[in-house]
Amino acid sequence: MKKLIIIAQPSSKWFTHQILKAYRKTSEFYWDKVQVIDLYKKKNYQPYLEFEDMRVLWEDPNREKMQKKIKWADEIVFIFPIWWGNMPAILKNFIDTNFSAWFAFRFQKGKAIPKKLLKWKTAKIFTTCDWYSIIYNNVFCPMYLEQYISMYILWVFWIKVEDYTLISHIRKKTDKEKEEILDKIKLDLKAEHIKWWFNRLIHKIID
């Protein structure tokens, strides 16, 4: 299992970075094949997407590097806060810039649905908000976030969202409550590893 973790949060003091640390450390313990892209690190900077012809994108020295990481991964993990009812703009630009036509999908003549070029990958989403999750999911963002990302973005490339975790009221969480959240993430990864190992064993027996 090769995991690519993408985090979009400028402050290392926020809880999203604690999620990153716990997820990365636990994943490396079980799989040892983990890469992280912190979108706010200067080395990962990508200008906002510009073009006149979709088939001729503007030069971006980091696009090829990012696309290699995306192609390498079996699973892509997104970690970000909800801002204005959506993902941070820098993450949207990452998707616009790197999940481009003829890499992630290809238009088909006479067909409304493009050909998917990133088959059999999975995704997980961890996001935080300051209000009640029921409000975000059912009032402000009924077609956003989980459904928006899974249906209108990742599905186009054939990436299946395996899990979506929305952590609400993050500013009012106590240290104990935050630790419980991180512990659950670690336990879920342990269960995932057991399932992954079991599936590999079954495949070997069948083969």
C-alpha cells in the first residue's frame, strides 16, 4: 500500500497537522511507503492554472513531480480545513493543475463522460470545521465536500473515496478529545492493515 498524503493548512499549529503527524507515523509503521505533499511548503509551490488551449498548459516546474507522486500512490489522503464551505483554494488549484486532461482523464469524441486514466486508486479525506457537522453536511454544503469531491472530482479519474472524516467544533475540542480522535485514526489504520494483509493472503492462495 503506497500512500500519498496531501495537506493544505498554512499553520503547523492547527489540528490538521496533528492529524498528518499521526496518520503519517502510523502508516509508515505498517507500510513504510508514504509520501507527503505540504502545499504550503515553498518547494511545492505551483502558480495558479492558466492557459489559452487546454492541451497546452503553462509551464510549471512542479507539475511533473506532482503527477509522478499521484501515479505512484495506491491511495491519496487529503487533509484540510473547511474555508468558506469548501476546500482551501490552494488545494483546488493543486487538483486543477495536476489532475489534468491526458494525465488523469481523456476526452472522448461524441461522449459526455471522459475516459478515466487513474483507475483502481482510492482516497481518504480528513477535514475540520468550527461549527456543527450536521450544519455543514445538510445546510451549507449539501453537495459539497464528500459528495462534491467524490462525485464531481475524483470519480472522473476513477478514484474511489473509501472514507470521509469531518471533525466539527474543532476550536472547542479539549486536548483529551483531540487525543481520542488521533487514537481512532491510528486504530482505523491498524484495522486497515489487517484487512490489507488478509486480502493479500487470499490473493496468494487463489493465485
